[in-house]
Amino acid sequence: MTLLGRLLKNRRAGETHAAWNLPALRGTEQLTLTSRDFGDGEAMPLKHCAKTIGGEDVSPHLAWAALPPGTAQLLLVVEDIDVPMAKPAVHCLALLDPATGHLEPGALAARHPGPGVRILRSTIGRGYHGPAPVKGHGPHRYVFQLFALATPLDSAPSTAHVERARPRALLATVTGPVLGRGRLTGVYKR
């Protein structure tokens, strides 16, 4: 166990400030979000981790069940809720066309996103950034959260600059109803 990991052992962002718990992102229906790369609560394969720790930084396959009627856009938020900071780190933020139905591995790449994917700014940069927790800090949970929005996030006047907005500022602009939501948690430990 490294000294830094040991010193930060009890410091974790937690779920309180996760997108899932923001009042504007609460939904009545539950979507089923799955991946053929890992199950809910299971370890994420190394290929989905950051290159800095030997991974390939390839976003995992994601699929969801039927969307609620009236879904105009999907919002995908990937957060590390165990990062040793005050709030979870947003590892990826994207708007998805509801017609996509699923995302193939690598579809959240900043330079060449998959069809129907619009990559936004995250805490780390643009595109998917895989796990790279502090060595010795313990297991980190990476929560993939999918929200079915009744109104496209990029259509409201207050979100005219979605491309440049910081993740927390952008999430605070959600005003339309969330018709459904689902989550999938992957775990990684160094």
C-alpha cells in the first residue's frame, strides 16, 4: 500500500453529490443499464482503465432496455464516487440520441464518438476516461448513470453553451422532467 493511498484511505466523495442524487435528475421509472463487459458491482476489466495504469481507456459496451415514451434525449454521466475529493469526479459526460439503443466499446471516445453520441466536458477532459484510482486507496466505484430526458438538454436557452460548460454547472441546468433512469456500477482497485 502506498503512503498516499494510506493517507487518503478514509477520504471519499461518496454518493451525496452524485448526479443520481441531484433533485433535477430524479426519475420515476427505472431503466435497466447493462454491459457485456462487467456486471453491476463487478470488477471492470483492465482494458477499460486509463492508459496510465496499463489499460486501453476504451469505454465499455453499454445497453439499455426500452425507453419511456416521450424520451427526447439521453444523458450519460460516469462518476468515480470514491475519489478522495469533496464531490465525485465525472469521468465522462455525453448526450445520446435515444435511437442508438446501445453503445459499442469505444463509443465514448473524444475524437471519434459512436453514432448518436455527443461528448461533453468532464472533470478530466472530453470523452471517456477510465479508472486510475490512487494505488492503495481501496476499491473505487465507477457509476454509469443514464437519464431519459423529456426535453433535450441542448435545446433550452440556458444551455446554449453545453460544449463549454463544466460538468456540475451543466447538470444543474437540467430542468425538464426525467422520464426514467438507470445505473450500472463497475469497480476497480489498485
